[in-house]
Amino acid sequence: MKVASSLSDLRSTRLSLDGTVGLVPTMGYLHEGHLSLVRQAKAECDHVIVTIFVNPAQFGPNEDLSKYPRDLERDLSLLRPLGVDVVWTPSAEIMYPPGYQTWVEVEALTKGLEGAMRPGHFRGVTTVVSKLFNATQPHKAYFGQKDAQQAAVIRQMTRDLNFPIEIVVCPTQREVDGLAMSSRNKYLNEAERKAATVLFRALSAAKELYEAGERDAEKLRGRMKEVLASEPPAQMQYVSCADYDTLEELDMVKGKTLLSMAVFVGKTRLIDNFVLG
Ligand code: AMP
């Protein structure tokens, strides 16, 4: 497994790879969610490149950039047994050299949900992912359903900018009690960790209503709010029942639908979603 940090190192290694290349972009502090993307990439491509870069451009001024968990040695030891060919760990100076002024922005799809709560977040994501695509020239790129809006935005960007890359979205990996795996779960203390299952419980309760025949989107949102309110350490930021493709809020559910939410558990902001239909 080649570990590259400079762009020239990455480029010369990339040129030496024959056949198809799968890219798994991450911010590191890897868990089973990330590793599931790597395994899928490995199963579908001749070579796998994993990038580890905590992207300052996608963090807001009051977000957790400086305390975002990092442990490169641990990450590398998790990736080695999976047969990863290349790990690229660029510095912020490589990705955003002094005087940097070029940004990639997806419009309508980034207005709601996470985009509404985290101004500038998706501009940071689409810019860095474009740069990772350019640098690594993959045939396929792997993203998690856990970040549903991100996956939708990347798909749109890839189409709009004619990147010759197939976007593969992989299922959300969960702990046994349903909590979606996330590097940010590390911030939770014991009581918060317990309370954090409320996201999964709220989504499950709304799904149950849906499976019993409920199609009124407001009722599904209401059910999620009710379950979240039953767990006081959890403070809802939003719940949504939206069209899967446009991410617009629905009145009535028909076709593929995204139930999603952002919830503060203590100071930690968690997101999760289910797909219906
Ligand atoms: P991050 O390091 O949080 O930027 O995540 C890197 C990639 O892993 C993104 O495509 C995420 O959607 C994906 N990912 C994060 N958590 C999970 C999870 N629990 N299950 C599946 N994919 C995940």
C-alpha cells in the first residue's frame, strides 16, 4: 500500500495503475462505514485509492474543524488488510494553495436540508471532490447513503461537469443498536451515546407508519418529531420527508422518498436517514 502525500507522488503512482480505479474519499478516523465503501470498491475495481483529507472548506466557522478526530496510523492499519493500493493524504496547502479562488457550486439541490443548516458546506464538498476526482482520475467513486444529500449533490455535479466517473452509493453501516456509524460518535459521552439511538428510533417509527399505509408526509415528520422529543438530551434541528431526487419537502409521499434529520445530542450534531419506496 503506497501512502502518498504530495501531488506529484500521487500522480506518478496513479500513472502506474493499469485497469479500473475506484476512489473512496474520506476525512479519516475510519470506521466500518468507510471500510464497507473500500470493500465494495475493491470488489468492483482493479485498484482502490483512498483519500484522507479533513477539508477545511466544508466546515463552518463554528463547526468542529480543529477538534475533528484524526489518527493516520490507525487509519492506515485498518486499510492495509483490505488490499488498498494507494492512500493519498494531501495537506491543506496542496488542496488550497495561497491565493486560492476557484469553487464548484451545485445550485438547487444544496439549498435545503444540510445546505440550509450549514451555509457553504456543499460548496466545500463539491470543490474538494472535484479536485480529488481530477487528481486521482477514478472510474468509479464510492460514497455513503449516510450522507444522502451529499451523495445526491455529487451525482448532480458529476453529471453537470461531465466527469467520466460512475458514482456508487453504499448502504449506511450501523452499530448493533441502530446508531449510524460516524467519526463524530467519538464525541458522545456514555449518556449521550445511549440517547443517540433516538435518530434510528424516530426513523424506524416513521417507516412503520409508512408501511402501515400512511402517505401524509406531515404525519411522518410529526412521528419523527414525537420520538425525538421523548429523548430530552436530543435537540432536533430539522426533520424532513422529501422527494429522493429533488430533495423538495413533500405533502404526500409517492415514489422514492428520503426521511432525514439532523439532531444535536449534547454538543454533537448527528444526521441520519432512511429511504422509503
Ligand atoms: P467522512 O469521512 O465522514 O467524510 O465520510 C467519508 C465517506 O464515508 C462518505 O461518503 C460518507 O457518506 C461515508 N460514510 C460515513 N459514515 C458511513 C456509514 N455509517 N455507512 C456508510 N458510509 C458512511
